[in-house]
Amino acid sequence: MTRDDFIKKIDEKLKLIRIESNYTQDKMAEILGISKKTLVQIEKGRSSIGWTGAVALCTIFRNSEVLEMTFGGQPQDVILSLAFTGYESNEKTLGGKVWWSNITTRGEFKVQRNIISGHYRILDGADHRICSSFEYQYIAKRLEELSQSREVSQDG
């Protein structure tokens, strides 16, 4: 997934998110900081919300079921993976029971891929997200580094 793919999905789902939240076009435009005319153009597929607008929408409507179904979980992880080559964090996850498939494991670490967005992440044994990225090479390199540092700390 690219930023353009992400933006296109948000453009396509904007009206559903507005309806899910039970907002009029006037209210939704006010919330997003755009004109009603612009909102109407986006909903008709004639304009785009853009990267900044898409990120704002996902932040404001982070609990949207439409967004969760669109991106296979919280869109913030997708946003951060698009914004950075490899996003490092230490956030507790649910372990990937719904939107994730296991790719490989090494020791306590497992690599998963989101079945909808296609981005990867590494979880530790307690299901904390170590990092995420759309680039598998980055994930494979980080897995190797994490495994080696864990082996060194256990030997020392």
C-alpha cells in the first residue's frame, strides 16, 4: 500500500464514515476543517481529501468500524508505517487474532502481515509491537537484530 492507495481508500469511505457517525455534510465538513463544497466533491469522487486530511480523519474517527474494516485494524499503524520506513514502538497488541497472519517466528519474536493493508510488524513474546513497515526487508533485518541482541543479553 502506498500513500496514494491509503488516500484513495479514505476518499472512498468518507461518506460511510460520516453516515456511521450520524453527521450531516455541514457538520462533517466543519469537523474536518474543509468546506461543504469540498466534502461533496470528495464524496462524489471528483476531489481528494489528500494525505493531511486522511490522517486527520483517521485521528478524529479512530474508533470507526468502517476504518477498522478498511485497514484491518487501527489505521494509525498503517499511517505510521507509511510515514516512516520502519516505525518503532512498544505498544501492547491483541496478538493479531483477526487481521494478521503469522509469517515467521524466531525465538520469542514473530513477524505478522496484515491481511488487508499488507504491512508487516514484529511482536515480542508478550504481543508488544516492536516495529512495523511495508518493507519486508526492513522487518527481516530488524528481526535479525532483535534475535541477535536477545541472544547476546542471554549469554552475558
